[in-house]
Amino acid sequence: MKSNWWKQAVVYQIYPRSFQDSNGDGVGDLQGIIQRLDYLEKLGIDVIWLSPVYQSPNDDNGYDISNYYEIQPEFGTMEDMEQLINEAKKRKIKIVMDLVVNHTSDEHPWFIEAKKGKENPYHDYYVWRDPVEGDVPNDLTSVFSGSAWTFDPQLEQYYLHLFSKKQPDLNWENEKMRQDIYEMMNFWLDKGVGGFRMDVIELIGKVPDEKVTANGPRLHEYLQEMNKHTFGQHDVMTVGETNSVTPEEAKLFSSEDRNELSMVFQFEHMVLDQQIGKSKWDLKPLNLTDLKKVLSIWQSALKDEGWNSLFWNNHDQPRIVSRWGNEQEYRVKSAKMFAILLHLMQGTPYIYQGEEIGMTNIKVNDLSQLDDIESINMYHERLEAGYSKEEIFRSINTKGRDNARTLMQWDTSEQAGFTSGQPWLEVNENYDAINAAQALEDTHSIFYCYQQLIQMRKNNPLIVHGDYQLLLEDHPTIFAYTRSYQGETWLVVANFSEETTDIALSDHPTSLVPLISNSEKENYDLQDLKLSPYETFAVQLERPLLSGDVK
Ligand code: NOJ
């Protein structure tokens, strides 16, 4: 019997390279994660989403897998992995594996075989096309710059890679390939993992000849087949990374009666600081009313059908306090604002490592400081196109993925307590002030705000099931909403700005004790609210709000 336990759960994402190194080689590893499980237990999370730890040549830091059945040696061994699953289990934490099956590494034995000849049984495991008039089959581009087609001179054919050249796309139309993937998934389920996070899963139904990549015609057929052959028989969670789905499409992935996935992980709110129709590097300021609108549409659309993830950060996104908050004077306050606003919504919240201590972006100004293939490729492409280095680094420092991948800041010792050796990526120099040891000492830290929110979710079905209603939808700086469940109503109000802001909720109690807040105030007068920069609170109301209540 399935319990849908993941509706109450909070997920913590670990990017293993950057979390904790246990052997001094400068790269995070599985034993390092085991050492930090007590910290995660204290935070209160239920699930760890582990970014890929499989064998990989690391062209895209593990999202290019050369063997799904082996652990990357720099991360440890299969015994370490089993130990991690067991040690986590003792603390009631489940391990969700990253499942990267849109593509493999070009060093995966399947691709090596595939290149041997058109008659080779593995050839059709990938997407090959003959040249068209001596050139690429069409103008599909790679997410990491340039054409999505690379020519193999021996076969005289192009293969498709929607990401780097070293990440050839699998051909999901090949049934034998699909069966091999399901077998591999069952291997991990038998090890006792708590589910899968499915990398760019919306792409597996692609029809490259028609330039259809996301949401292709057979996508849902494949997911239903996968469910049936693998996790459908287990009480696990599955989350599909879906970059470009609408709420209606999200229901197709996550409605219970469709037997596909538990939930989607969609990005509509994450592209609001990007110029429409342009790339992630072409920035525009965030408009709060857009953010309120998008988050609210998702809250309402998936209320009774389907399930959504809640997140501000992951390993591909810049740090939220630097992005839409304030990384200086109001760092702690704005980090708590983001936490409270999101964790009191409906959906499964995801915390990305370091978010719980308010880690920030890093500033770089030289190519040698970059690791991320996406940023490096963009740097070369834009330099050639005539952009100045200043412009390029402005984009990278604002949106580049290395911002999320700097070392976890544990304490004030050298390299922030991440490694005793030379780390693979430079540490953010602010680790003296921002680190987990300091956060654990301070009862008012961001860490304890997250801990409290996680506990509140466990103790209050209203957070999991309550109806959501946005208030003040056109207000330029206040984000306010209510949640209501079985006669109980909570009000959440955030001042999403650096200015003090006054608002009034007429005819409402003058002295309400907050359920949670990021200020020192002991009570809130709803008829006369003077909110300091980033001030955020939640209170329980004595009666539901009427639309005319808010001034
Ligand atoms: C999405 C992952 O989150 C990202 O890190 C990766 O580069 C691409 N998929 C390709 O696997």
C-alpha cells in the first residue's frame, strides 16, 4: 500500500563533490556525507537527493555516466554507498538517487559499441542521423552552446547530444535500451534507495527530426512503462526534472491515477529574471508581482491533482540570497524570508546544501576560476561574438552554476572544514562569517528557522493540504497569502524589499503571536503593520480573510 509519505517530506539535496571530503583528496565523498548525517538529522530532513555518484569522466560533474552500476572512485565504493543507505535509514532518512537516462557519457560501453558500426546492436541505443547536404541534420542546439549534432568520421553519421558532446542522447524508441535502463533501476531499488530524481526526464520522448525535444509524443508512455517495470511496486518517491512544463502538463506526470511520477520539479519561477525569448545569461530585474503570480498559479493548479516541488536553489541555480535577496546587511533576514515564504506553501520543499546557512554566490573574474562546462562554453562563445569580459563575468557571477557548487562551509578552519587537502573548486572567502558551526551556535540562525519550518510541516496538516489564496496580488513589495484547512486559517506576510512598508488588514486582531517570523516582534497588529526590510511572519487568524479586508 502506498502512503504518499513524500507529501509530508522535506528533501535536502547534496552535491557530493562539494559537501564533505573525508580523505583529503579535495573532492567530497560518500564517507564525508556519512560523517555529516547527524547534522542533517538535526535539521530534520526526511530525504537526501544525491546528485550523481556513478562512474563518470566528469565532463558535466557526474551527469555524464559511464557505468550506472559502479560508484565514481573519488566518491568511494559500493560498500560506502550501502553504508550510506543504512546509516541514513537509522536516522529515518531516505536516499534518492539521481537518475540520468536522457543521455550517457560517450565513455559508456554502450556508446563505445554503438560507434563500432551501424550493424552493432548498440548502435540504435543512441540517436544517429546521416548528414544532410554534407552538413548537420538540422539546427537543434545544445544547452551547453553550439550544435546538438557531432559528426563521427568513421560512421559518417551525426549523433545527437542535447548537452555536451560527451553526453550522447539515448534513443528511447529502442525497446532493448529501455529494458536495460529498467534493470539498472531495479538494481538500485533492491539496494534500498528511497526513489529517483529524474534528470531532464521530459526530453526522453524527443523527436529530433521534427525538432521536438521536450514533451514528445511517447514521453508518458515511457514513464508509465518505467513505473510498471520498476518503482511502481515500491513505496518510493520519484521526481521529474521538467524544465518547460505547464501546470496542465505537470498533472500528466504527477496525477496519482496515471501511474507515472510522484511529482514534478519545474522552473517557471526560476526564469523570471531572464529576458523573454533569450538565454539564461540575458538578465532582467525580478518583478515581485510576476513571482507571486507564477507561484500562485502552481499552488492553485495542482491543488487537487498532481504534486509540485518547492525550491529556490539547486546545483544549477545561483544562491537565492544573492539573486533575489540581500547578501550583505539583510542576508540572514532575507534568507529566512525565502524559507518561510516557500515552506508554508503546498508541495514538497527542497533545501539545497548551504541554503540552510544562507550561503551566497562567489565572485570570479578569470577563466581559470571556472569549472562548470556551461559557463566555460558560454565564455568562449560570447567572447567570440564580441561581448566584453566584464559583461561575460557579470552574467557568470549572477547566474553561473559554480555559484551553487562552491564548497559547503562547515567552520572557520582552512577550506571551511570541507577538506584537509587542495579543493577541486575554490572556497567562498566569506566562510569565516558564514558557516554551519556558527549557525548551530546561534539560536536565531537561518539553520534553526529551517529546522522550525520542517517541524511545523510535520505537525500541521494545514501546510500539506490547506487551500492557498494570494492576497494583495498587485502590491509591488508585499507577498502575502493564506492557507486554510478544516476551519483553520494561517496568514503569511513577507516584505520582499529593503524598504520599511506599511499595510493594514482592517478589522483584524491587534495582537497576534507569530507562529514563525524573522523578527524580534512578539506580536503583530494586523490593523497597522509596519514591516521592516524583508520582515516575514505567519500567524493563525481567528476567522478567514475576506477580499475587502486587505488595504
Ligand atoms: C540537468 C542537471 O541538473 C544539470 O546539472 C545537467 O548538466 C543536465 N541536466 C544534463 O544532465
